[in-house]
Amino acid sequence: MIKITFIGPDGKKHETEAQEGMTLMEVALKNMVPGIEADCGGACACATCHVYVDADWVAKKPQLTQRSETEEDMLDFAFDVRDNSRLSCQIKVTDDMDGLIVHVPEQQG
């Protein structure tokens, strides 16, 4: 299993296990990670699954911050968007993401 850690705005860690091919949003929902609402169910039609990719992971795997035009448009509705902001429904888990850390913003869109 692939280990993914979600860190809440309060610093609390939510360590999860994922299978390759899942989205980070699916992992968060399956593990009841607080702060990931996913109102649209993963259709990239809202911004309620917004996360920040950890800086160490951005340096290690810069493609984690590459966003589609649709995702860019949806992030316009997100709270406190940063260079490392992503919609977790748009990140597919791969084996080389074992140990990935993402941060959940203080609030969702």
C-alpha cells in the first residue's frame, strides 16, 4: 500500500493508505480526512477538495503542481490559493508517491 499523509490546518496528521490509481480525494474521503468536502464527487466542478502539496514533494516531484486549465479555473473559487495548490480529485496516486504529504487548507472554497 502507498502511504499518504494529510496534515490539517491544526497540524494534526491523518496517515492513510492508498492504492495506485485512486485520486487523493478518494483516499481522503475513504479515510474521513477532515476538511476535504468533495462536493462534486471528483468531477473537477468545485474547489472543495483543495490541498497544498508539501514543499519537499514539490521539489522531489514538480509535476505534482502541474494543473489543467479546468483545474486552474476551479481554483479561482478556492480559499488561499498558492503555487502548490491542487484539487485532490485531479491527483492520481502512483507507486512513486509513497510517503506523499499534503496539507489541507483552513477552509474550502
